[in-house]
Amino acid sequence: LVELVQIRASHLNRCAYCLHMHTTDARKAGESEDRLHMVAVWHEADHFFTDRERSALALTDAVTRIGDAGVPDEVYDRAAAHFTEEELAHLLALIFTINTWNRIALSTAKRAGTDER
């Protein structure tokens, strides 16, 4: 779930450096190619993901795009139904963190697949 969230936020933020890093890590952890490809279109390919994963991806979308409409109550409530209070706090921290790392990588022009600028 951690890598799926990081991949989704990196897609939304258009961060190739982080996207490459987290898809590589997800593959090493045993994530399937099908699911990795479907993260970008998870709304249309929801059968690839569990309810819990979909709620985390929806929260990732809302937090990453917070300027669009905030985090709708139904998105937050759906995540809260699938995660304990502590797990939800960790999930939100993960989303905040990957969004920060995306901005760092983009601001410093990190190149995907390298440690170069």
C-alpha cells in the first residue's frame, strides 16, 4: 500500500524521479505489473485494488490535489472506515511526505533513474 500511495501521488505531481524510484521498489516488493500500470487509472480499474487500497488512493488524490476542493468528507470518512485512527494518521503522513519529496525532486530537477540533476 505504501508504494501504491507514493506512485499515485508521484503520477499526479508528474514526478518522474519519484515515480521511477517507487515503481522499482514496488516491483522488488513483489507488486504485479498489472497493478503498477493501473495505479494511474485506478478509478476505472478499481477491480485491481481492494476497498482499503481504493480508499487510500482516493485520499491520496484528494490530499495531493487539496487546492481543487479540499478533502471531501466522503473521501475522508471512507478512509477512516478502512483504517484505525493510528493507521489513518500514518497514511496521511505518508501522503504529506511523498508530496514534499515530489516537490523537492521537481524543484531540484532530479532525473529519473539517476542521482543526477
